[in-house]
Amino acid sequence: MSSFTSLHITALDAIVNVNSLFTLAVFIGLTWNPNDPQNSLNSDPACAPTSAIAENLIAFHVYSFSSFLFSSLVALALKQAIRLSRTTSFHYPAAVEHLVAHVNRSSLRVGMLVSAVGSVFGCAFLMLALVNVAQIKLGTLACGSSHTYAAVVPLLILVPIALLIYASLVLYAFTR
């Protein structure tokens, strides 16, 4: 049982740590204004971003932030449940003894899956926010800016591949 729980705590720690980094990045992204007042990177007025792109940028940042926060809170709750179930002498033996419970492995797996899904959604929304940052700084995709495509195409290829690998490994672990 101890190897089972220590493995899960390690996995949950990893989820929380990665989500914390992404949450910080999203929070900084929300406070940063990507508009280029001199429009020095995009000289073609036909490629100027619309207000809808800026609105989507903020919306995707907020969706990403909430997804990472959700995932981290679920992971932290699971960690606490595991720790409380492992020992009655956690901090205050008399006070905690009635809180000790057995963690259902199926519930733990489902909780870890839910946390992973939150992380995947957070990454997808963060990717969409970065696409909008590229459109604001380099020109819209609709105008065919080669600089925008050069920035966005690798993002739209590499991130989904990484998310597919992550989701595959999470599903594999879920079935074991």
C-alpha cells in the first residue's frame, strides 16, 4: 500500500508543480498588454487584429487559468486524502484518528483522471491564447502573414502531439 500511495503522491506533486508554472505564466499573460502601440511588427493595416482577437486572448487566458487551478485543487485534495488515510499519527493523533479513512483506488484513479483532463484543457486554452498573441503582434492568420504562420504552425503541431502523448499515458496508467 505504501508504494501505491507514494507513487500517486509523486504523480500528484508533478501535476501540481507543472500546473503552478502554467498558472503563473497565464497570470502574467493576463497582466501583460500584448498590443504594440507603434505597430512596429505589423506594418500592413489589412493584417491588424480585430477587437475580437483581443477578447479571445483574454477569454482563453481565463479559461486556461481556471482549468489549471481546477486541476491543481483536485490533485491537492487527492494528496490530502492519501496522506490522511496512511497514518493516524499525522499531526494530532487524537484529533485526526476519526478522520482516517480508506481511499478507494477507483475513486483515486478517477480523481487523477479528472485532474489530468483539467491540465489538458488548460494547455489547450493556453495554446489558443498564444495563437491570439501571435495574431496581435505579427498580424492575423486571415491576412496570410508568413511570420504569423511561422509562429503558429509549430505551436499547433507540437502542443497537440504532446497532449496526445500525455493523455495516452494518463489513460494507460488509469487502466493499470
